[in-house]
Amino acid sequence: MWFGIVTLFPEMFSVATEVGVLGRAVGNGVLDVEFFNPRDHATDKHRTVDDRPYGGGPGMVMMVEPLLAAVAAAKIAAAKAAMSTSPRVIYLSAQGRRLNQDIVQELVLSDALILIAGRYEGIDERAIELVVDEELSIGDYVLTGGELPAMVLLDALARHVPGTLGNRASALDESHLDGLLDYPHYTRPENAGDRNVPRVLLSGDHGAIKRWRRKAALTKTWRQRPDLLTGRKVSDEDVELLRELFDDEPTGGH
């Protein structure tokens, strides 16, 4: 999968693309990540990419022309590297749609994506109107730039690209993939102070373990993110497990 990242600070992405799982995926050619700096397309000797906003106000705004030129360069590179003539252009923005697993599953079907990481007070609205296909947000808070959100999206997508993870099951059996929080995980030692690994996980009974994990995931979701269960279609097995959960809940609980 090919990613073109439009950013003023490509060096920030070394954290994501040179170490760990993503670093190995980039090194092995599973992920192809290229960077496009709007400063390279500035037309003055100072390589200016920002200016004061029309109408006044604090801060600076990223200028439209260097941004458009950087996106155009990214589209040319996408056509060469991923044979994608119309890669989807995503602007990481606090005004965007909230990123979730459904969006990740949708975007990972793309051969190529262009991610725009804004800075300052944002980018010129005309750039959004002319080249951005979608705005995405990672949460209702403000950051100094779009680089960290772009890394979050890159990481979330990369996990589902074949070859990124050593064990494909790790991507298929994880939190939020089917709309629930993850079940608890345990490893050695069996006893840690007064906390012990649940006996069922030591039983070797794979059916019982699967059932325990499903109930644990439903329990954690109910207690920590009950909104994820609202309007959700549940299987007969999940209905039974939820009934057990509600029967086990102390009076005065959720």
C-alpha cells in the first residue's frame, strides 16, 4: 500500500517508519511511504508556506499554492508507484469525521492514499475545496499539527495490510474490529502478587476459552464503552452472555 504524506516536517515520521512493526514493513516493501513538503514548491527565496489570514485574527494559515503543488506531486508519484491515478486525499483536521475502525476498514481497501498534515491555524479553505476528498479527526482536541494524527491513521491502516504483522490473526482478533473492546490478556507468570491468571485460560479447553474471552470483551465494553453496544446487532450467543453479565452485575450497577 502506498502513502503520500504532505507535511512541513517529514522528519517527524521517522518514529513511525523506521522502527518497530511499521519500520520493518517499510523496510520490506510492504508499505511504501513518500513525503511531499510544501516548502519545496514555494516560489520565493524564503520558501514561504504560510501567511496572515484575511480578515485578521491570530496565527498563520498555510498557503494554497504550495499545498496544491505538493498534492499534485504526490498524485504523480502515486501513479508511478501504486498505479493509482486518483488516490484519495485525506486532510487530518479537528473538523473532520471521527476516525474509527469502520473507516479504517474502508480506507485499507485503497491502493494509495495522500494524507495532508496541516500546521498553524489550518490550511487555506480553497485547498480543501479543490483537492481534499475527506477530512478526518482522531479526537475532539487541538494539536499543533496534523503529523501525529497522520501517524495514527498510518499505523491503524498498516496493521491490516498483509505482511505488516508477523501473525495475521493479530489484526483479525483485536479491540474494536468487531465493535467491541478487547478481552483481557495474560502471560507468565501465572501468579503476580494476589492476582492470578483465570483458571479457564490454563484449562486447554479451547471452546471454554473462546466463550470466556467473548464474555470478557462484552463485559469490558458494557462497563467502559456502553455506547458501542447501542443499536448493535448481537448473536444469540452474545445475548446469552449479556444476560449472564447482567445477572452477575451487583444491584446499583450500570
